[in-house]
Amino acid sequence: MKNSLLLTLSAISLLTACDGGNGITAAKDGNIGGSGAGAGGGGTLEITAANAVLVTKVSYQAALSSGQLAGFSGNTGPLASDLSGISKLGGGLTIANKIGGGSANAIIPEVIEECPLGGTITTNGIIADQQSLTLTPGDSFDIFYAICNDGFSVIDGSLFYEVDAFSGDLLTGLYSLTMTATFTDFQVATEEDELVSNGDVTVRIDTLQFPNIEAEVSGNSLTIDGSVSAVVMTDFSSLHTQNTAMNPSPYTQTSFGTLNSTLLSGVISYSTPVAFEGSDADYPNSGEFLVTGSNSSARLTAIDSVDVRVDIDIDGDGTIDQTVNTTWAELESS
């Protein structure tokens, strides 16, 4: 049986398969541009009626990606009894649990796993306590991807993880785990783009209040360069909570951060003043996502799990100057 520690590490390591740029190829603020490495403009962006939908789309997709940094985009999950524990379906995240069905073994050096469609993943770990099947702060792990094809992307490069905090019991699957993941020129190739990530994120996974499960991702700076766009995210955080005992399974999502993208001509900030709520794999059916620029803003409001509304305030006086109706599917499209 696969080591549950290694499943956790392997799941987290699928970070950049989420596509921080999300393959967005729309014109930069409505004008031609927005490709190559690095970020967009250095000043704060002025949100206008002309660019508000693009700004909302780019920032929402980036926030969604940051919420997937714990490995939500892949076919593995830290709490899974098989290889489909946490996966993104539609606009929500579904979390399978491993409570009562797992087992754990001590990390052994250089564990090599075959990828589904070719390539390998090699894991090495240094842990202080190999006898009690637990983790302690300072434990570290290297994971090396050698042209690993998971059917969705081809991953090549190495990641480094360090345990910041751990409590609970790996044998029962009831634990809280916080790790720092560092990415250095980590490459992920998909049909839409080839991405290179640099930076670090903190991932927290908490199952102690099962059936309520929390997955939180935060970071100071993360850069994702692609062939069609590049994104720099700073001071960002995303929290996903889901009740796995109910059917349908309700979830909440919150996020905040600052974003600089080659698709935009300036920097914006985003937050969820009202948490998104939804169920199972559906898009959120309630909540708000606020994007702020230079004396301007665009507020996305969930009408239901299909439709959304974008209210635009172009002069920062608190009065809505224009409203655009669109859909969740459009906001996530390329």
C-alpha cells in the first residue's frame, strides 16, 4: 500500500499544473500584448468599463489557482484512499477522505513511482522520528519529476518541502499538516502552455475536525511564467473548507492577494468580502469577489451556480457606474 506521507507530498507537488496564468490569451487590457516572462505594469491599474471584465477574469482565475496549489489540479490527494482524493471539477473542489481506511509507514529514502503515462517521481526524505510514524518541524523532502506525464501535463524538475508544523495521527488520517514548498524553475507543460514557477507557498491541510476538512494555501511571492502570459502573486492566501459527510457536500472558499499579470497594464488586489459558498463540484451559488485598482473596483457577485454579475465603480465613489452579466464558465474560459 502506498505510504500516506508520500501521497501527501506527491499531491502537494502538483502545484503548477493548476496554470497560474490559466492559459488566458485575451488582449492586454483590451489591447494587443501580454506575453513573455515577467509581470505587467508596475503601477496600480485603473479599472474601467472597458477592462473590468478582463481584470475580473484574470484575477479570479489567479485566485482560483492559488486555491489549487495544494495539489487540487491533479489526480492525487493527501486524504485519498485511491488516486483521486482532491480534484477540481467545474468551479468547486471535491474532497474524498481516507479516515479509517489508511495506513502509514516511515519514509524511506529514494522512493520511485511510475507516472501514469511515462516518467517517474523520485522522493527522498529526512525525518527526525522514523519510529512513531509522525512528522516534526524541520523534516524535509525532495521530490524530483523526470518527464512525468500524468495524462494532463508533463512535469519536469524538483521541489523542496519543509515541515513547519504537524499534529494528529497519520494512521487514522486525522491530522493538521503545515509545509513550505519551494519551487525553482519548476516546469509544467500542457496542451495550452508551458509554465515555469519560482517562489514558495505554505500549504496547510487540516482534517482534525472531520468531516469538515480545510485546505489553505498562502505565500509571499510566487511567479509563474508561461508562453502566453506571466503572473506574479504576492501576499496571497486561499482557504477551502468542505463538509464531506453531507450529500451534496457544501464548501466555502475565501481568498485575498495582490496580482501583477502581463495581461494587465497594472497591479490589482483581490479579496472575498463575502465568502463563496457552493456544493459538490458546482460553481459557487453565493458570495462576492472584489477587485480593487486605482480609485476603482469591480465586484463579482454570484447570482447562482451558473450566472454572475460584475458591478463596476470607475471612480471609487461607491456608486455602480456599469453592470455586466456573465457566467462562471466564461470567467474560467481561456
